[in-house]
Amino acid sequence: MKTAGVAYIGVGSNIDPYEHCAKGIRRVLEHPDIRLLGLSSLFRTSPVSPVPQDDFLNCAVKVQWKGSPHDLLALLLSVEKEQGRKRGVPLGPRTLDLDILLFDDLILETQDLIIPHPRLHERRFALVPCLEIDPDLVHPLFRRPLSEFLETIADEQRVEVFGRLRDEEILPRADTMPD
């Protein structure tokens, strides 16, 4: 029997970002073991990288997941790959980036997965969307409200509201739902 957990997934793109974010979220939500609990606005964000590149669109998705965190990671990596994600340039442009930011109050460190995301508390583009969904979130490792970390992040990490994805863009179509 699979147990259910609540995960916050960070979504980002700076190559055809609106299209890739919408399609990526829809593909994740098509999985039979996932249920949408919340979705933040889309935010236009400045890259946190020394590599010259376009701004990103970022958001967060709160889901209920029936399975292990590693199974969720495998799903996210497969969706990234479907959308042409290449990992050639570290911190470079990307079609789609899907990260597990939080999974319940879990603290996990394995070779391929760290939860909470190891840089969550340093990245305004990840904190702001999570806090829009749930302003009372607490970082499980530091045991501090996520909102407190915003005060310590440099102002050059620009995050501004871009808009919202429409339900018909992200919710699975009837022809893709499992029987």
C-alpha cells in the first residue's frame, strides 16, 4: 500500500517558459498517484546564475503524492526529459526545471535527492510561490517560517507577478486520464 504525502514542487523555465511550465505541470498532474492541492501565480524572475540568459517564469505546485519521494523525483525527471531538458550547462537556460522543494516535514539526504531542497531558503523565486500557496510554511531543517528567509536574500533576486496559468492549460484532459 502506498502512503500519501504532500509535496511542494518548484517549476521553472526560461526557454518558451509559459508553454513549458503549463505543459510540465499538466504532464505531472496526469499521473494517477498525484492530486493537485494548490498552484501559485507565475512569477517573472531574474536568473540566479553567472551564465547570461533570459528571465525565468517560476511557480510552485502543491500536490498530494501516493508514493516515495524518490518515485516523485523519477516522475519529475521523466517530464523534464520529455520536454527536452538538457543538463549540459550548470545553472544555464532550461526548457523545464522541476524540483521537490518540500515533502511533508521530511529531512532526507541521499546521493540523488535532498529534501528540503538544499537552496530553498536562499532563493526568492522558490520561496515566494510556496508562500503564496501557504504563508505559514516552516522549513523542516531550520524550524523557521519560510517567510523569515526572504529578509536575508539580496534584492537583486527580482521576483514579480507575471500572471496565472488557466485550468484548461494545466488540468489533465479527459483523454489522458487513466481508466
